[in-house]
Amino acid sequence: MGICWSRTSDKSNPTPVDPPPPSDAAPASAPDPGSFFDPDAAPSSVGHLDDDTSFGGSNVSGSSWLSMATTNLTTWIYQASDAIAAIWGNGPDDNEFLVSVDDEALPDVESGSDSKLRAFTFEQMKAATFNFRSNMVLGEGGFGKVYQGWLKEKVASQGTRKRPIAVKRLDSKSKQGYRQWRTEVGFLARLSHPNVVKLLGYCREDKEHVIVYEFMKKGSLNYHLFGKGSDRVLSWETRLKVLIGTAQGLAYLHTMEKPIIFRDFKTSNILLDESYTPKLSDFGLAKWGPADGESYVSGHVMGTIGYAAPEYVATGNLYLKSDVYSFGVVLLEMLTGLRACDRNRPIQQRNLVDWGRPFLSDRRKVRRLMDTRLEGKYPVKQILQIARLAARCLQSEPRFRPSMKEVAETLGKIGARYNSTEDEPEALST
């Protein structure tokens, strides 16, 4: 269960409950990543796709439906209450914290903790989240709940500082969640890239299983791209930055010595930091890919309707280029500002790929796709190049799609040309 890790300012300041003191014992040393779960060793019994369309229309307001990214396919979309409607970071003070933090109540970690995986005690997790207090909840799904928390870090030049974190706690009744807990920790322990969310540590005590991540202030791309209100319209420049970063993140996974297929790439699994740098999150469905990069691996069909590649849905055969198809769907969403699937649209437009793909290779038709909220403020040459790239990514046959390395390089060149030339926004020809 991925979530949007951000919280807006709330001037109220409830009194924290007294958490138990953090353990004096030092956390266990970082384990060998290989000691964690091999995702291919115990495939899930789930055999259907998560329908991300169940939460409604093409626009999402902070007070209606919030999109919670899912790592298991039985995860549902939860309707946010007024009390947590602001967790997605929709205000100018979204980098402020909801409650005051008592330094003495927080667990200590060394500043070097960024460079290696830490094993936290459950007492430390309780202290960091104020006993998993209900108003610290950021999101909820099939895995369990995700909480905002803090760690007290020792920094040589600053003494100590309070570091915000996201704490994912497994519901003890969630068998599927436990498998994905092991999968996610096992993969993230191996990864280090600017466009992959950072795993800070984990906790495994008795029946408690927790994952600790860096806190992402701006929340999910899903919220910003599909949210209502002019204050949440992503500029084209920001959209391109996000596309370049996520392409680089996926290319990193695909070009590792042992490639990784993300398998559930979508806007709600892309988190944004304070400067809108994107990071891939939610590795609960990730899977080892074929060593040669061209063949496929087989398994239970898991993912999200509208994003999953057609060959995977039809046969269960999963290629590295199945991720490329999903990336093409997100490219199309970024161009249009529309969700991959939406039952509230006219029937012929409910599936964005089926409706939009024919327009991508025709300069005269591309303008019909473009997000009207951008008001034409985008470089035309860039739009046409990215539309053509999306068409290639969305090819029905995997062998006709580009690799993610090629996609990342192409987007990087497009962005570099834009930054080095004054390609002023103009209207697309009709």
C-alpha cells in the first residue's frame, strides 16, 4: 500500500500523549539484504487487477476521494474524512507539521543512518509516532496504516534535528501484506537512486512489521495531476521534470545486474519532494526480471487496470517492457490531465489509451488531447515529441516498445533542448 506522504499545516496543537521511552539498546546492525524475502520464491495467490477507477472522476478534491496507491490488489480506495482531507499537501504551509514535537520523546538515530538500513525497535516506532496516534495517520489500505513520525537525528554540524518520516505498519491480520512487507524491504534494501524513495529502516518484532521511509512533502503525483483548483495545476515544466526523473528511476531498475520489474507503475506510486523531484514508491509488487532483458517471467497477474500491459493481462507473461507500457500510460495522463480509467467519462473515452492513442502520431490531432488547464502554455515541439514517444511506449507488442533507458535518454534530450533554447509556447496547428 503506497500512500501520499505529506501533511499540510494545521494551527491547532493537540497535546501529545506520553509515549514510552525509547529503548536504550542500540538498534540491530543492518542485515544483509539477501536475508530478506526473495519476491519470486512465494508468489501471491491473488490473481486479479486492482481497479484504480473505483474512486471516481477525472478530478479529485481534497475533501472527496483521495487516491491511495496499492501494493496488494485487494486494497480499496478510501474516502477521506474532513479531518485528513489536507494530508496531500495543498497549501502554502504544507511543509509545516501538524503537532508540536517534544525532543525528549523521540528516538535517537545517528546522522549516518542515511547510508545504511537500520533495524528499529518497536518501542522506537511507538515513540516516533506518539503511540501510533490516530491523528498521525497519513493513509490506509490493505497492508495496514501509514503514519507520520519523527526521529531525533544527531548531526555533527547542527547538534540534533527532528527528521520527519513515514512509518508503514502492517496490519497483523493481513497475510498478503506480510508477503509484500518482505518484498518491499528486500528490494529497497538493495536500491539507491535519487528517483527511488529512500528506505530508512524497518522493524520486525513478534507480530509487528514496520517499514520506515523518508517523508515526501508534496505527496503523490496523482493528487497534483488530477486535483481540482488552479493552485494544483502542474505546469508543463514541472510535468516534464517528473517524467524525466521517473524514467531515470525505472531505467535504473531495468539496467541493474539483476533487473527489477516495478510492475505497478502509476501516478499514485510516484511521490514528490519539496522541489517536485519524483521518486518511485511502493515496491510491494516488484519482481525480478529476466537477465537478458528481452524474455519474460511468469506469475500471477497483479497490478492496476488501465496501467497493466496487455500481454501481461492476457497471459501473465511479464517483460521489462511491460513497465514501458505503464510509463506510456502516465505520459498520456501527463499530456491530457485525465486518468487512465474513468467511468464518469463518455463510454468511448473511459479507457484513456483506447481513446487517446490514435491521436498521438497526428500533429493536427494532438491538440485535442492536451490538458486545457495548461492554457496552451507549453512548447509545441516538445509536446509533439513526447506524444510520439508515448505512442511508441504504448505499442501492443513489447518488442516494438523502446527500452526505459532509451525513454529516459530521449526525455533528457527533449528537456535539455528546451532549457537551452527559447522555445516559446504556441498554439498547435489545426
